[in-house]
Amino acid sequence: MSLFSRLLDHLRGGSDGPEMRLAARMNAPLLIVEIGGYAHKTRDWSAGGASIEGFAGEAKVGDILSGHLHWAGDKRRLPFTAETMRIEAGGVLALRWLDLPLAIQQEMEALIG
């Protein structure tokens, strides 16, 4: 691939380069994000943020959202605040945690290792 082709691929969002995220992403155990009374399954999560599927509300990049988090099967509902970083087709929403409950953060860090 020529230098020009790699540059175009990069500008189009290709994943030919190194991972730029600061935190490792996980998809298990399943993290549930509740916003506006709707529960959303995460596609992946980290101590830095999460991608949720089938977002039922309205949001735009830069919006601040709040709600509750819990692991699938867990009765706890812990409050969070996040910024909308990206919106993809099909209702996929990328969030960056602004206020992540300490209990969830510690559990994530233990799971990631």
C-alpha cells in the first residue's frame, strides 16, 4: 500500500494503525447502561468509556448524558455521567465517562487486569 493510500485510509477511518484508546476495551461481563428509563447493552466498555447499542434517546456529539450502570444480573444501579463522543448508524453511541462510580471503576480495573 502506498503512503498516499495509507493516508487516505487513515482519513477515512481505517484501522490500519495502532490502537489510540488509552484504556483496554472489554465486552464481558455485560455492562448495562440505563439512560432515560431505557436499558442498553454495551458493545464494549472500559474504565474510559463504553459503546452502547440500540440507543433509544436523542443525543448529539458533545451532549452530557446521565443514568445508571450495572453488570447484567446485578441488582445495584450506580449513577454515572458521560459525554457523547460518537454516534454510529443503528443507534450505536460511544460514551466517555465523566463520573464513573468508584465501585464499577474498581471492578473494571480488576477484570481488565
